[in-house]
Amino acid sequence: MVIYRLLDFCGWHRVCTVYSKPLLNRHYRSKTMPDSMHPPALTYTRIDAVARLGYRVIYRLWKLYLRIAGRETFGAQVAVIHRDRILLTKSSYRDFYTLPGGYLKQGETTAECARRELSEEVGLADMKGLFRPAFKAISRCGGHIGHDEIFEYRLEVERDIFIDNREIVFAGFIDMSRALHLPIDNLVRQYITHYHTNLMTEKHSSVAS
């Protein structure tokens, strides 16, 4: 984790937060994907542009380091579900949609990481609803081995989502069937398939009983 520590990805979060304090009221609230299935065009400042550039550079260096060095990483993500819709996010440094989540910090459990990332990325800190581990996967890219755990967080009532428009440029609830037609992370695709399989199993069990 040399490059990750050296560039201090978390430190970049703090820099962006410091410079955004006068602009906190301009955080973007998003609930649903527009009909075009693309994030709405948001206005952003020069500071936002610099922050986005920093995220892209750090992310690419980090991924390159992982492939070359052959490191293992551990991460946690959250599938926030309201009815049959899932909350997807799009970052400024990826070309596809993902779930809120990130890497574990030292001494952190996967559940703690999932809750922290959910708060940092989309502003869901006051968690009221069913929160449980739901899916695990291992991915490989070159020498990098990634261990990810997805937690389900089910909402009875849809809640407002807040993003910083720097690291995260879109967040919204999308029908799961529609999400499969979007450019989504392979882990998200695996999870949605897993979710629907379990749902069908539960329905068949209830009918049989």
C-alpha cells in the first residue's frame, strides 16, 4: 500500500472537504436516474475540477500499483434498496456505476467500513432500517486480489441523497432490471443476479408452504 499511503487518498478527502466548507449548501441531491439513463449535467467550480483531477490521478496510480505489486485488498459496499430499486453511484474517476463503498481502514470491520462509506459518499449517516451482510466476492486483476463484502440496507421510505460533486458526481435509485442495462461494475451485476435468485427462491418457498 505504498502509493496509497504516499498519496494519502484519505487526505485528499480532507483537502476537498476543507475547500468545500463555504460551499456545503451546494451539495447536490439526487433521487432518480433521468430518462436518458445518464447523470444530469451538474455545474461545478474550478476547485471541483481540481478535486476530480486529483481523484482520477490517484485512482489510476493506485490500480496500477495493485496490479504490479500483487496486493490483496479488502472492501465493503452497501446495496441500499427501496422496493425493487437500488442506489447506484458514479464517481468522477470511474466510467461505470457502483455501490457506495470503499476499502477498509486499519482496525476497521467490514460493517464499520460499509457504514462509514455510506455516510461519506451519499450522506446516509442516520441508518434506520434492515442492515445485514448479503454477498461476498473475490476478484482478480493481474496480481491484485480483491475481497469485497456487500451489505444490504433496506429502506421503508426513500431518503434524500447528498453528494459532494467531486468524488461522487451522481447517486440515485434505479430499478434493478434497468440497472443491468447500464455500464455497472461486475460486482454489482453479480449482486443483482444473486438478489433476484434469492427473491425467486423466497417466493417459491412461500407458495409451497
